[in-house]
Amino acid sequence: MISPEEQERADRAQAALEVSCLSRFGLTWSGPDEPDLLAGRAILAAGLAERFGLVDEAQAVAHGYHPPRWSTRGLIASREHAHHHEPPADVAGVLFGQISTIDGDSVPAQGCRGEASRQLSANTRPLATISLVTRLKEEAAREAATDDRVTAMFDAWSACMAEAGYHYSTPMSAARDQHWRRAPKPSPQEITVARADVACKTAVGYLDTIVEATAESQRTLIESHVDELDRVKQSLTVAAHNVTTALSSHVLSDQGRWSPTHR
């Protein structure tokens, strides 16, 4: 899987190539603003941080089961309401391929954005990579959920919650309680339940157990898909090389504009 840091580099390379392409048509644009360039990295990092659910006492106290601003849902929601650095109309026409020619010169298919994307994905298999890794990750999670150690731990967690006066079969059922999901913000009851949830998870060794079972499932799947995953790794290596080439060919000037380097 691509890391959050690699995603940021790829997004910055995409921006650099887009601005370089626009310059061929005599158009100047400073590119996406910094929050946009960091958004992909933040969303991937959030996905990693929340993949095993609520495990942090401070988060339970502050948010209950509601998504924090740093979570995947929180970041996507904030981006939907954010003011984005939109290009002017003449730039947008070439950037997004809304026009086919400008001053007699042909605009690339899907515009400069499409051209930049094709350069970064040259000699890679991005769709196959995403499909395989996502499928194996989901399969490992499903297998881990049925592991005897995990089901026993869930039973212990449920018993711990019952002692505190709350009746849920699994941590997922607590997190998905409709009382919380329908509420616009966490209630005192939700926060109390979330705190008990985290305390019981700590008491029964939730995180160690689920991580160990998930890792074992992943290792088994890796061993049975070595050739496919080798091709994924090769594809990611090529993509990283494409990103490095794009970034080394362009620099960010003091005026905040991408420009070609001069060698």
C-alpha cells in the first residue's frame, strides 16, 4: 500500500506537472493550495489510525463514537465545506480538458490534469494494484474477526461491558448504536459508554489480540499471493520513480509557483 508520505509526494508531483503543462499554453497558475496538497496524506493517515476502531481514552472523552476532525469522515466532511483554490476560467479549460485547442495548439486528452496523471502512472498498473491490495486487506480483516482468540476476547469484552451496565456483543455493535449515529454530537451517555468501551478493551487486551490475528492472516495471504504482490511492489516502485522524476524536474519558486528546474 502507498504510505501517507508517498501520497503527499505524488500529489505534489501531480501539481508540478499540471502547472508545467499549463505553462506550455502560456497560462500561469500557482497550483493547488497547501491544504489540498496535504489532504490525501491526511486521509490515508487517518485510515491507518482508526482501522481498529476506538482505542484511545482521550478520544472517547472528547468525541465518544463521533468522528474527530482528523478522522477520514471528518476530513472528507471538512473538505466538502472548504474554500478551495479554484483556477480561473481560462486555466480551468485547459487544466480539465474542457476545450480541445487553444490558439491552434491541441489540449491533451482530459486536459493537463489527465496528462499529468498519465505521466505519473506510466508503466504501472494502478487499478490492479488497488484492487488486489484492498481485497487482501479486507479478506485478512474478515479472517481475523473469526479467529478463536478474537472471538474469545470479544466475549470477555462483552462481559466487561455488561458489568458496567452496557449490553453489546462486540465493540462494533457499540460503535454503531443508532442512538449515537443519529445524534449530531456526542451525548453524555455516549461518552460514558465510549469510556467504558476503551477501558474494557484495555482490560481484555483488545488491541494486541486483534493486531496479532490480523497480522497472521495477512502473512498467510502474502505467502499465497507472492507473485501478484511482487508485481504490485514493482508497480509501486515505478510509480515512486515517476514521482521523483517529476519533482526533480520542477521546483517551487519563492512566489509559490511551480517552474521547471534549469540544469
